[in-house]
Amino acid sequence: MHARTLAGVFLLLLGIALLLNQGRDFGPGHIFAYFWPSLFVLPVGLFMHWLYFSYTGRRGVGLLIPGGILLTVGFVCQIAMLFNNWEYMWPGFILAPAIGLLEFYWFGGRQRALLIPISILTAISLLFFAVFTLGSLYNRFLNDIPFLPILLILGGAAILLLKKKQD
């Protein structure tokens, strides 16, 4: 990357951080506290991808497994740090090895046996994302409205009324 591009990205991220933290104490400690994944984890994952795509001439396909894991973990941790939602983002840690193995499958020899752990890890991660996210949405928005009991009453009434019309 060119120095101009790096400076632009740095200024953009710093401006966003300052905008999000208006009125709060903001110093180097807060930058490290909120952006440690972007400062320490994501660059290592990007470095491993750079090594594979540029430096090794696409011969070191094994670099993509830890690179994919670190990129995924970095994004998960960064989102969790910014929005303070660790309780919803933890399934991303299960997804991380699936992403690393998927990159290894995609750019490697396409060994079909890799699709088994990739599929299992992805399914488990997406299931946990869905369960915890839908559970949290239910608790946040629908807990005040007795949505499920009303839905059950309407469903039962519909079944009883439809059965009478058919008899």
C-alpha cells in the first residue's frame, strides 16, 4: 500500500473514533481499549494473506488457515468491542476456523473432505448466531407484548374454526 492510502485510512478511522466518543474522555488508552483488534489481530491476518498472495507465489497455502482465523476473530472482536455485544458475537469464534479452512479449500487442492468440518462449524456458528440473536430480539422488543401467547391463541382458534367448516 502507498503511504497516502495508509494515512487516509488512519485519518478516517481516527475521525470515526473521535466522532463516536464526543463528550467522553478520549486518549491513547481508549484507542487501545476499543481498537486493539484493528491494531494487533487484523494486521497479522492481513500479513499472512499478503505472504500467501504476494510473497510465496501462492505456494504456501497453509498460511491461509491462520490468516483466515485471525481475520475472522479480528472482525468479531472489533465489532464486539465497538458495540459491547460479546454475548451475541461469540459464535464468530466457532466460525473462524471454518473461514480459515474454507480459504485453504478454495485456494488449495480443493480436497472434498475439508467440506465436512467447514459445513459443521459453519452450521453450528450460524445456529448459535440465530438462536442468541432471535432470543435477544424477543427479549428486547416482544417481551412487553405477549406475542407468543396471542399467536398460540389465534393458531388454536383458527384450527378449531377451520376444522368445523370442513366437518
